[in-house]
Amino acid sequence: MKQLLSKIVATIALGSALIIYTVSPVFAVTSTSSSTSAMCVHVATLQSTKEAAMDVRITTMQSNFAARLAKIASDEAAIDAKVAADRANAAQQFESKIQTLESKTGLTDSQKQAIVSFSTSMQQAEKTREAAVDSARATYRSALSSTVTTHQQTLTSAVSTYKAAVESAFTTASTSCISEPSTTMSALQAAVKTAHDTLNSAITTAAIKTEIQQLAATRDAAVTAANNSFISSAKAFTATLTAALGSTNP
Amino acid sequence: MELNDFNNQPQRPIQPQPQPQAPTPPPVPPTPPVTPLAAPMQPVEQPMQSQMPTPTKKKSNTKLYVIIGVIIVVIAVAVAAYFVFFNKPAVKPASTGKNETSQTASTTNTNNATVSSIASVLTNNASGESSTVNTNDSSLASDVSSAVSSVGSSVDETTLK
């Protein structure tokens, strides 16, 4: 009877020991999983909010690019309209003044012919000037469009690279948060910083401000040359007509 | 006429000149007395006017002087009025003729200004066009990197904590 009672107690003790041995590790594993889960949740939250914000900024950037191209086209149309209006107005005034001069009494036939020659020469020189100016403007616009488009493509590509790098960093963090939760955030920050620096470098390298200014300077030089040539011709035509009119008082 | 006659009173003795015309009938000397009768007839009338100046004659001369004076005054007034009211035409032609070369040069300059004014319509437009084509260049050259930088700042490592 005593032997039976001893066996029962021993069995209970062993069972308890086994139970305790078995249960104790379970408690330990549960504590580690809770810490890992918190980091992963944090990473997941950051990834969701940051990538959403990044997508919004990228959309805004693309709208900005489109608006920029639209503004260039709008500016060019406005310039074209003003140039055309100014030219038409100047041509009308010129013709009116020529008619006034021709209507003066006391002009000889040779003087009338001199006025016609003056008018024809001036108008031809004006056409030459306008053609040169328009050519310079067209060249500038073509180069400007190409430059801006290339610039936008370059920046879009850089942003895509940045976005991919950021997403990759978050993917890595979402994995490392399980195995290495203590270093997850520092690794994520480092990866994002690298992506950020790469993007900033691309922005700086792709800056087109100087390039556009150079295009404008080339255009302006061509326009100035055309205008100076025209003004020089106009002076010569003026001197010729003045000499033809001589001392008469038309 | 009358004034001259009045001043020539002493010349009366010359009147007998018609006498030489008488010799036409030389054969008959006694006839000359006929001619002297005609001669004295003239001197008789003239002394009636000159040697006996009546008060009526003096009044006539006075009127004459008055008329002459009035005429002189009228002429003087007319001349004065002419210079007063028509003085410019009298001066201008003198000036024009004096500096004809200057006037020609002035006309030439006027023509030059007129023609230059016509040409300036187009040359001024050309100059203005230079500014027009530059419109908004500054905005075109502005940096669009801000939009891209905004993208970069959307995931800033400093906000990852």
C-alpha cells in the first residue's frame, strides 16, 4: 500500500515537472514574438503612410511637369500673337506714312519713284529681318522643348529609382523586423537616406537653368544681329530718299 | 501853272516877240502901226491879273496851300499805315533772300526727319520685338527641381523613427 502510494506521488511529481518544463518555454517564446510583432507593425505602418505620401508627391510632380509644358506652349502662343499684331500695326503705319508722303504736291516723277523704291526696299528688308528673327525663335523653341522634355524624363526616372529604393528598404525592414528587430529601424533609415541622396544628386546634375539661359542668349544674339542689319539698311534707304527729295519741301 | 505865272511877273517885256512876225509886208512901212495894236492887247490883260492882286486872289492861294498840305498829310498817313500794317511782307522777303542757303538746309533736314520718321516705324518695332521674344524667359529658366525635391522629402529618413 505504501509502495503504491509512493509510486502515485512520484508520478504526480514527474508529471508536474514535465508540465512545468513544457509550459515554461512557451511563456518565453510568447514574449519574444510580441516584441517582434510590434516592430513589424511599426514598419508596416511607416511603409503604408510614407509610400502613400510619396505617391501623392509623385503625382503632383507629374502635374507640375505637364503644367510647365502647357505654360511654355501658352507663353509661345501669346508671344506669337503679340509679335504678329505688332508687325501688322507697324506695316500699316508704314504704309500710311508712305501714302501721306506720296500725296504731297510738288514732287517730281523721279522723287515719286524714289519713294516707291524706299518703300519696297524697307519692306523687303523687314521681311528678311522677320525671317531671321522667326528662325532664331524656332530654333530656340525646339531646343527648349527638347531640353525640358529630356529634363523631365531624367527627373521622372530618378524619382522612379528613388521610389523603388524606398519600397525595397521597407520590404527589407518588414522582413528584418522578425529576425533582427533591434537593427531594423537603423537599417531602414540608412537605406532611405541613400535613396534620398541619390535622388538629390540626380536633381542637381539634371539642372537645366544654365542650359536654357544659354539657348536664350543664342536666340537673342541672332535677333539682335537681324535687327542691327535691318536698322543699318533702313538708314541707307533713308539717306537715299532724303537725297532724292533734296531741298524740295514735300 | 498859276503859281508859275505869278512868279514870272518880271518877264512881261518879252511879250513883244510877236513883232518880228510883222515884217511879212515889207513894202509898206506905214502899216506897222497895225501890228503894235495887236501886241499891246496882250500885255493889257496880264497886268490885270498880276499887278492888281485882289483879296480874292490871296484866298485862292491859301486854299491851294491848304489843299497841298492836306494831300501831303494824307500821303504821309498812307505811307505810315503801309509800314504799320504791311510791315511783315516788307521785311520777310529781305530775310528770305538774305539766307537762302540756310532755308534749303532746313528743308533738307525736314525731309530727312520725315523719312526717318517713316523708317522708324519699322525699326522701333524691330527693337520692341527683341523684348517680346524674351517674355517669360526667366520663368522658363527657373528650376523645376522643387517638385522633385518634394517627392524626395515625402520619405525623409529623419522622419523614420
